[in-house]
Amino acid sequence: MDYSEQTKALALFRNRAVWSATDLEVARHSGREHFKVASVLQLISSLTVGGSERLLINFAASCTSEEGVPQVFVVINDWFHPDLAAELAATGHPVYFLKRAPGNRNPRIILTLLNIIRKHDVRVIHAHDSGAKHFAMLSKLYRPMSVGYTIHNTGLVNAWDRVKLRLHQRFVDWNIAISAAVERECQAAKLKCLFKVHNGIPLATFDAVARQRRFGTPLRLINVARIYPKQKGQDILIKAISLCVARGLNLRCDFVGSPPRDDQGPLLSLKALTIAEGVADRVRFLCGHTDVRGPLEEADIFVLPSRFEGFGLVLLEAMAVGLPIIAADVDGPAELLVDGLNGIKFKVGSAEDLADKIVALAAQPKVAERIAKTAKNFVTEFDIATMRDQYFGIYGQMMKAS
């Protein structure tokens, strides 16, 4: 595919990207005891370091009390990062932390949630993970509401058995797919009232840290993802680093992310792999970061080696700070990237192909600069405000329908 054909392909993507149609603890309160306008409840199980959690906080920050539909935020479990909790509270919306211990079936939790729903005259619940969806469905048994669910990854819908699928179809009124890959799975499962809405980022905050890239020695790679190699493929990148070093490339790599709560196994296995591959001195694991702008600014190339990926929010963040990207040709990333134009794709699961792409890009800084510039222009269509307005359009439709 030559450059003009790539440009046309990117334009086609843009044309299809926008629409395809138990005590109450208030972290922050808007000060209004009664609401003249019905509210939307944003419901999530936890507020740890992760893509859906970051997306929710960015969405909250993009909403103002003067426009759109009033928003209420509830975090169900006692798993929340204090910095993220403070960031969500600082948005000025009503925010509640129920502090439920995971697995606790005390009915007081659902009663507390129903009190919040009544207090704010909630007419729409938007659930952001499976645990939140279950609480939303329970709430609907007690109070007529419109319930929606965002499917944040591929493979989620396909994993439901017949009972889970029927319950979902019975109690969930609308669904949001974050990419065409997720949308196809939802369509195959015959989920009703399906919208495709791409995730967004606050572009201005990332644009502020963008800089001109100059490949130096050592070359600095970065991966930002949950430390979960079964999906995120950090082991593939570690093996690729070893292959690059064997070819004489001097490089370092930062893995920015955290392992699943109470499970250090994935992190320990990756550290053991760096020793086995002889690259332990070239790899750092930076866990617990709630703001990735600093690490992204220091890097030369962003790598996303995921085995499956519903969208790839971090790709947008890397584009926004001016990083050239190498990503696995899978699911959401494949939808975002036009190979050789706004990113480089490699064969899913292949450390050898990834190493080839890293070595080739390292030898062509002008190509890397052009790719990064094109990506930075491309990502302007993914501002969080665009996603917010599409959400508001859905909420309006659902409120009218209910």
C-alpha cells in the first residue's frame, strides 16, 4: 500500500469512526439536595489503575454541571486507589464509595445504592464492568430504569453462557461497543440497542507534554498496560528485547502498569523472564502510576504487544504525546492503525516479527517522525468531549424511551 492509498484508508476509518448508531460516603457533592433534571448513574466496581477507570475519571472531568445530563458516580467495592478517588471527587459531581468487600452479599449494599438512586432521581444506569452490571440489574428489579453496559474488551460477550446471555438480554436495555471488533461480537450475540462509541482522552493534557523525538542511545521503549501477560503480552515484548539486543541494538524498556489486585504472580513471572532472557538490566517495572504522561514523555517508541485488545486507550495517549507506535495487528489496535501511516503493526504473538519492526524503526528516525506526526493529527478526532457528547445523546434517547 503506497502513501496515497494509506491516506485514503485512514480517511475511510475516520468516516466510520464516530457513530454506528454501609454508610453513604460522599466524597464530593454538588450542593444540590434536589434535582430538577433526572440523573445518570455511572456505576463501576472498583477504582484501581486501569483503562476503564481512567476513562471514567476523564469523562467525569469533561462533564460540567451547567450542560448535559447530571451525573452521579458510585464505586461499589473497597478497591480504590486514593489518588484516583481524590481525582474523581475533584470533578465536583456527587461521588459515593460504598466500600463493599468483594463477595459480600449483605443486602445493605443494594439498599444503599437504591437510596442514592432515589435521592438523585436516577433514570439511567451506565455500568462499566460485569460486577457493576449485576448491581444495576438488581436495582432495576426495585425501580424502573434504563440500564446500559459498556463492553470494554473483546472476548467478554463470547464468554457468557446461555443463562448469563439471557439475563443480559432481559435486564440490559442498551449496549456500547468500544470498537468494531467488540461490536461484531455483540452483533453475533444479538445484543439489542447497540451503539459503537470509541473511547476518548483529554487531548489537551497530553498535548501539553508532547516533544520532538530524537532517537538516542539507549533507545527507550515503553509499554503501558495492566501487568497481565495473558492478555497484554508483556512476555512477547521481553523476548523481542532479547532478540534486539542480540542484533546489537542498545535499548531499554519501561513497563508501566500494575498487576491484578492481590496477585503478584504475573509480575514475578515477567521479572523471572527478564533474567532468563538476559535483559533484566534493560527492563524496569513501574507499578502504581496513576498519571502516565511523564513516562510517555521520556520514551522514544511505544509498544503494545497485546494478544487481544478491545480498543487500546493507551495508543491514543501515546499518539497525543508524539510517540511512534508499534502494536499487534489485533482487534481494536488493528482498527486504529493503518500500517506504515500512523503506526506499525506486527504479527500477533510473534516476538521475532516485533523485534524486526523495532530494529527497522530504530534505523529510520525520519520514518518514525513522520508516523508520529500523522498519528498526532489522527488522534485529534478522539477527544474525550466527542465521546461525552455521544454518551449524552444515548442517555437522552434512553430517558425518552423509558
